[in-house]
Amino acid sequence: MILLTCQHLFLCLFLVGSANADEYVDLTYNFDDDTMALPGVAPFKLKQGERGYTLSGYWHERNSLEVGEHAGTHLDAPAHTHEGGWTVDQIPLEHLVAPGVKIDIREKAENDPSAELTPDDLMAWLDDHGPLPDGVVVFVYTGWGSR
């Protein structure tokens, strides 16, 4: 579900298919007053608009939102990092869909804010789950989203 889209970014629900095609992982966090953003980026603001039943008897809500370009869960356009790069609307869909695997390092990251995925972590995952599928995207789960 795309919440907001423009040429340079979109905010969305990242639903990632795992190596097990029956499992999907929602990688999003709600946008609210606590949404993280790069320094200098305007904070997220939701202005509640009209709410209620229309004259025809249908429920309708209308809100406005403001969000900095580098806030929360989003995909940046390649154009942000190099001249001539794609804007988000130019990225082919097949570049945005891939199998994914999650490597969980929450235990390490709980008490070490600079914890990183190491070759040993990757080898342990491979020992437990087998080789990585072709074209896989590896996600490192640190648990820091709770913070």
C-alpha cells in the first residue's frame, strides 16, 4: 500500500517475501510524533480534517499530512545520490521485488548500540538455514525499531 508518492520518494508498507514464499514480513513503523528523521528534516505532522457522514450517508475522513523527505520508512530515489539517477516513478517494479531473509542479531544489539552483522553471524545463519537463494535481499534485524 503506497501512502505517499512523488518523483523522489515514496512512503509505503514494505512487505518482504521470505525464502519461504508463504511468509511476509511488514517492515514499516507508524508515522507519528516519534517518527525518526534526518537532522534538519521537518517532523511528521498529521492534521485531522473533516470526519463524518456525507449527505449520502457514507462515512468520509479527510486529513492532511506533512512529512520530511527523509523520515520514517521510505525508499529514496537513486536520483538523490547521483546525477541522472532514476526518480522513484522510474524504478522498474522488478527492481523492488525480491526474496528476502532475516538475520536476527537482536541479542547482540540489545546491549551494544554499535553491533554489526559479522561473517560469523552470516555463517551461523547459513549453517541453520542453508545457502542463500539467488537474488535474495538480506535484512539484519537488530530490534532497534522498538527504540
